[in-house]
Amino acid sequence: MKILFVYIGAENLGVEYLAAAARAAGHEVDLAFDPAIFGGHLVWNMPSLAKRFDLRPKIIERIRRERPDALAFSCFTGNYLWALSIAREAKKTNPSIINLFGGVHVTAVPERVISEDAVDAIALGEADTVFVGMCETAARQGGEIPAGVWIKSSGVVARGPAPKFPAVLDALPLPAKDLFYERVPAFQRYYMIKTARGCPYNCTYCYKSLSVFSPPGMNPIRRRSVGNVMGELEAAVKRWKVRMVVFRDDVFTLQKKWLREFTVEYRRRIGLPYFCLSHPAALDAESADMIKEGGCGCVTIGIQSADAELRRSVLNRNYTNEQVRSAVALLKERNIVVYADHIIGLPGDTPERLRAAIAFYNELRPERLLTYWLTYYPGTEIMEKVQKAGIITQADRDRIEGGQVGFMHSGGGPNRLNEALKRFPFFFALIPLLKPRWIRWLLNRNFEKICPASFAARNILIFLNAIRTRDPLFFDIIGFYFSRKRVP
């Protein structure tokens, strides 16, 4: 089969793994990609410019010209309507084309997605081991349906067994990085990789709280062997112009035995600086020492709220502020740059709580502090909670499940945040830029009351801070914006 993956916004590891599986089975794969630099996927959300630079007509023309057998879409809620619009146009161009949908949004609302006339088959959960069977079964319109796959024929939906997640990650083919790298060479400079899947935590706002992931034992930590990871990285460094390795594990500092072996081998065989994600409850002196020794230059910690009660009752994040202080201090003592994330607009959030958060972060002094509006996503535990509490209506839920929700940088969310809360992201972004005494001085004078209530103003401060600190991930984004691209 000739399978064309269609994606928007940034490099996607899921697409790369599925393409590698299809390629290993003898199928031809390619990518149609829209960088959507003004669409809110990375930083700037500028609807007028996004519309002007929309590549959907060119993607449809490419589909008409190349006539692939199947289109494959990996969907989160923010790109679902974009993907669906292309699938519909592709069907008009070629009614026999097979439209395959997967991803977090599809996993959350499968009934809604499969009911669309333009959708022929869907996959729930991690589809690495079933994608090839999904393609071939959909093409034959008959045969055994793989686990987690639904296939529609003449309006009738046939469902495979419940989804199963790959247990042995070393058995998966290495991701097909060339799909993205050949279209956007700038991607190769910051090599994105995952060494593990699964998460021990179950935050209410995260896709891990979807029912397909959350039952005990359904989404255990599965980690690649150190040798398997090193093999991928050695091949990448040899083939691509890699400057930094970006580990996208949910919590990289879990499993100290693995981390200990990784640190030795990474220093010996790779030696490039790297970035990773961690958690306040998963960092101690030993793990901090290991990542520093291995070459880690910066770590993102999702703190999400400075109010321990809100973290626990609303987000199901169970750690103390003292644990946060300790984790940040351990990293700073080792000269590892700290990026912190905070969510604004939690149920129960108030200006008083956010002022207390500013004081807390002013004490921590992360090098970068990013704020996001709380966005309710389909199937997550928090959306069930807030609907029962009357914070969102059934109409809101229908809108969200239909994909009408913003991206993380576009100010998406319930759109009911009052002006007082909307002014705080600007104040938060000032913390890394100003000395602690100046932040305290502004707090004492209720500076938030005159802050601009826009994410664009907040982004300007973040950019200034990134330049000041020579933030490598910021320059990665800037490089992407201005780099040569071969699209769609």
C-alpha cells in the first residue's frame, strides 16, 4: 500500500513509529506536513496569518496528484477538525481512498470519530503493533480486526478486541525520522526521543486519565533497554546534524537502576547535552547527580499550581511545596537550568491564590516559567468533574468533543476566565526577568491589576528572557520558524 501520513505543527514521534512499522512491512510511506507557524501549535496564534498560509489546498492537490491508497491522521483535540477537513476533501477527490484516524482525541471519543462519513477506520491507544493490520484489513474490507481497531464498511462498524499496549519497546522498529527531517531539516538539530512509555501518575487533566489508560496495570512503565536507546542515538548522530537530545519521557528520572546504566553509556557513547522532563516527587540528590553527570543541561518540572490543596483535589498531583523546593534546589545546585510549568484557571483559582503562587515562584526562581490556561480535553477525569460541578455545560462538552478547543499557546480553555485571572500570565513571565526584590515590590503594589491580559504580551517577555538565558529550546523554535522547509 501507499500510505500518506498527514500532520500539522511539529515533529510527531507517534507518526514516525507508525510509519516505521508500515515501512518494515513493505508498504510505501510518505508525509504531507503543514508547519502552521501562525496557528498556535508552537507559539503564535494569529488567525489571519494562519488562514493566509494555510496549506490544506496544497495538501489536497498533492493527494489528488499522488493518489495514495490511504491517509493516516494522528489527532489530538486541537488538530482534529483540521485533519477531518482534509479527510473529507480527499474523499471527494478519490472516494476509494482509506482514511485512518488515531491519536489521543480518537481514543477519547471513538464513537464520535467513527461516525464521520470521511473516516474509514480508527485505532485506540498505542497502535504500533496493530497499524499494519489496520491498514491491510481496511483495504481488504474483511479479515480479523486487530486489537483496539474499529473498521467501518458500508456504514457498519466492526470492532476488534480491547486495545493492548506494546509491552517490549525494544521490539519496535526505530522511528522513521526521515519523514520529518527531509521536509524540515531544522528538526534534526534537537533530536526527539522517548526511552519509556507509561506514567505512574494519573493527573486529572492529562490524557493518561482516559479510561483506556487509567485502569490498574493498563499503562505500566515500559522502558527500552539502554542498549536499544544508545543504538538509536548513535545512528542518529552519525546520520543527522544533532546538537542536543530531547528526551520526551513523561518522567525521565524514574527507575534509578536504568538511569545509572544510561548515564555511563550516554557519556561514553553520545556525550551531547540533553533535555528531559521530571516530577517534583521523582527527583532526589542521587537522580540529580546522575542526570548532571550524563550531560543534562535543562529540566522541565510541571508544578502546575503552588496551592497544595488545589493540586491534590483538582489535579490529583500529590506532593508538597517542600518537595517542589527541594527538586528545584537540587537542580540549581548542579547548574541545571529549570523550566517550570503552571496552569491558570483551575476550579477554585483566585487572584489571591495566584498572588501566593507568584511569591512562591519568586522564591524558587526558575530560569523559565510558562503559564497555560487550563484546557478541558475529552475523556479526561477533570472534564467529568467540572461538568458535574456545573462549571461547563453539556453544550461545552459537545463543543470540546467536536474538536473546538484551542491549542496550548492560543489561550484555549473554557473562555470564561475573568479579566483578573487573564492578567496574571504577564506577571508570572516577569519573575525570571526581574530581581526578587522587584517582584516583591510589584506584588505589594498589586501590579497584576495593570498587566496586559494577553498571551502575546506574555510571549514577548518569555522571548526576552529566552534571549537573556540563551535558552536552547527557544532557539530551536526560532530556527524552525525561519528554516528552509519542503512542504507540504
